[in-house]
Amino acid sequence: LVGMNGSIDWFCYPHFDSPSLFCAILDDAKGGRFKIAPVPDGVKSKQYYWPDTNVLVTRFHTPAGVGRVIDFMPVGFRTSDCIRDGLIRRVQAIRKSMTFRLECRPAFNYGRDTHTLTITKDGARFQSPSLTLRLGSTIPLTQDDNGIVTEFTLQEGEEVDFCLQEIESSHTHAPSSCPETQAEDLFKHTVDYWRRWLSRCTYTGRWREMVYRSALVLKLLTFQPTGAIVASPTCSLPEEIGGVRNWDYRYTWIRDAAFTLYGLLRIGFTEEASAFMHWLEARCHELNPDGSLQLMYGIDGRHQLTEETLDHLEGYRGSQPVRVGNGAYNQLQLDIYGELMDSVYLYNKYGTPISYDLWKHLRRMINWVCDNWHRTDEGIWEVRGGQQHFVYSKLMCWVAVDRGLRLAEKRSFPADRERWLKTRDAIYEEIMAKGWDSKRQAFVQRYGSASLDAANLVMPLVFFVSPTDPRMLKTLDAINRTPEDGGLVSNGLVYRYNLTESHDGLDGEEGTFNLCTFWLVEAMTRAGQGDRNRLDEARLVFEQMLGYANHLGLFAEETGHHGEALGNFPQAFTHLALISAAFNLDRALGK
């Protein structure tokens, strides 16, 4: 994460879930940063992406001149003598002159590890017990304690380049500078890569710019070696400033699978969908002995995601605890089977037909669902207040069995059809009997409760009910009321559920959930097939929601009462839901 002030305040390296190298966003004093900014500090700045790329430009305006810092991680080639899997920062004077100050203070392993610093003829070397980095520079660097602080002045047209990368600890004399000509070559290759990649996007609708940016975000959140997509690249950015709802999202949730595959396939990125499908298939080959599946995994497929708190860090704006790892990994969340089966069904339909070997694992898993769908669980929202009979969990168990039946029929796979049919019908009837509250006139969050849940907006999206079914329309209307009137919508933004009615085992509050707002758009879009007013309202809510993105078009997990971003950032789920909502709203509106 690069601030408007030119400071990299969050950087985990070399992988998404590696310990942080810079985490000033979680502790300004101890977290470490890599800042390049004009002298004096606090000048006017703007940020934008180089068109159709993930190359970030931070431009500074001072009375003395105009300068910019261009940040990118090189892609588009296999190897380079200069840098591989590293970060390049190009500093340029655009008009007149500008004096910059570079401050590079790594804080290895979330600020827990010490390190040594060695100044070299072409940069510097930082060495910790677990990681050795070199900072290549085209100007001399100056040591300041265990960091680098250097000031330099550029005249119009001049440039300085820095590159940060991992090296083997034994490579004490490895060249570390990145000459300007090589930096320019890497820049051109990277820009060309992103533009070629984006040209594969098939979306040509009304919101192309936002869909393009969402696609580029999702590509950035992809772990290339396995195809896994992290929920977010950050951890412990709070859902409430000063609150305790601070989680580590640098992992891959099975739940995200259906939304990921649908979003990628719908806009033409079949290679990425295929890579993610292969990651999912590998997880299906690792079913538990009873046929069940873990709800989330490390990007490399590992199972253990032990949660710990980092008490030495003060947290974002004092929001503690700071958590790494995620204790929800061993929760029971029955909905994941529906999302997984829906993703497999979609991939078989729009991508590549699945194999018989995969089907055997899926059949075993569906049989597990038939045996266990009636159990209580922690649900989609991963509550820590005890298991319940969540309606959304039952809904997605229905989806799991339904998609299994559809796949078996479409591909003539062997299956326990009679048992699956009975189970699917039993789940359906139970949801209609126990998940519907006749007094509230809505589908509710859990059996025996009258509380609403925005997750039920997914019902027509997975074809459980028609979008114009009277029960669905009444649920839509109930959710679409203000919280003061018993609903979940505030100024077009949607809360997951009412915290005062549905205690989830945690203190504090949270913002509106961006994913749920896009679900509302989709539900209204589909309900608008025979009601133009609902369709117009869907478009208005969607357009308003786009206004809550930051200056770069990026969304966090939640939006606060004052329009501020809350939760981890950027959030894959939000951008996937944006793509899906844009695609379906475009289709409903026509040309």
C-alpha cells in the first residue's frame, strides 16, 4: 500500500502471507516504511494508475516544481539481471527542480526481528535472521541508525531509480543498482504486459473503467504459482476505528470460489479462472477422511492458519488487537460446499469439462453434505458467538446438492441420484418452513429468529427462488428499509445484519458491507425484469456505490458512517461482486 505521501506503509514480502517488511499502517513508530517524498513534507499530491495498468504514479506539486514517483513490480518477462520479484521506485522531476527525501526503514517480521545494514557502492543491504534484501540505487545512500535517509535534488528531466529485492544471504557482493536504462526497459515491459492482459477483457458495457480496474485488482491479488486469489493483501485493518474486529485476510476462502470463477469467466479471463479451478481441484483431492472440506487455506494450499495477536503493535489508529493468521480456518461453515459446487458447475459450463477423477471427490463431498446439512454452524459471517441454524448455510447446502444433480445429469456421471433428490427437496422445504418468518414477511438469518440477513439476497442469484417470487420480493423490501425501520439499508448501503438483534460474539460495531450492497443491486436487477422502477433503483444504488471507491477506484471490505473505508483493503470479494453486478445490470438495461 502506497500512501498519497509517497510512503509504502504495508508490504509483505516475498509472498502475500509472508511477515511484513513495512507495516507503518499498523504502527507508525515500529512498523517500518519506505518513503520517497519532496522536502518539505506535506505538499500537494495526486495519485493515479498509468492507463490500463497496475503501475502507480504519485505526483507532487511544490512551489519549486512538479515531480513524481512511479511504483511497480516488474512483470512480463521471465528473468532479469537487475531484479526479479522485486519493487522498483522511479523518481522523476517533471517541471523545474525538486528536492526529495528517501527514508527506508524495514521492520522485519512485523517489527519483531532485528537486522543489520551495510552500505554498498551501489546501494545497501539489509539482513535479518530470515530475509536478506538489497536496495539498489543510482545515487549514494546514507545510513541513519538501521535505516537509510538520503536527500537529493533533481532538475527537470532527471531521474533516480531504486529497486528493492530479496537476495541470498551469501551474495554479499551481488550488484544491486538498477541503471536508468534498465529501469526504463522494465517499466515498458510491465506496462505492455498489463495492457496486453487487459485487452482480453470482453466487457464493453457502461461501467468499463470500474470493471477494468476491478479486474486489474483481482489479477494483483493472484498468487501466480498456484492460481489462488487472496481475499485481501492486508491484515487487521479494522471494521471499526478503535474496535476489535480486526482480521487477517491474506488467505484464500473456498467461499470466494463461485464468485471468483463467475466474475473471471464472464469478462473473458479464462486462464485465470482455469488456474483458480486447478487450485480448487487440488483442495478437493485433500478432503478430510469423512469427506468434508476446510473453509480456507493458505495460498500455497497449507491447512494450518494459526491465529496470533501482535501485542507490540498499536494497530491502525489504535485499533487492537492486531491479528495474523485466522482462527476461523477450523470453523464449521456449511455454506462453502454450495459455493464450491456452484463454481465447479459454472466452470464445467463456461470453461472446461471437469474430469471423472474430480467428480469422484465431489460425489464423496456431496454425500457428506447429505449427512450433515441439518447441523448448526458458524455461517458465512464466521460468527464467534456460537453455532446456529443459519438460513444461508442451508441455502448453500441446497445449492451443493442441486449442482451435483445438474452436473451428474449433464455429464452422465454416476451419482446417488435418489438420495440427492430427497435431500435437496428436504432442504428446500425446511428453508421455506423454518427460514421464512410470517410475521416479519421475510427470510430471516437463522431458525427461530426474526433478524434479517443480507446474505439471503443471494437466493435468486443461485436460482433457489425466482427473483419475482412474492417471498423474495417481500424479503427484498424488508431488507431495503432503513435500520430504524427494521431494515438493513442506510442511504443505499447495506449492513450484513443488525448487530443489536444478532449478537455475533464480538464487541463493537461495523460499517456497511460493500459486498452486500452489490448483492442488493443484483437482487433488484433481477426483480426488475417486470418492474422498471426496481431496475432504475438498482442502477441508482450501483452508481452511488461506485462513488464510495477511493481515488484509484479501489474498495475496502466496508464503508463507514462518514463514507470512509473500513476493513481490509482492497477486498477481492467487493470487486468480484462489482463485476457481477455491472455485467447483469448492463444486460438488464440493454443497449
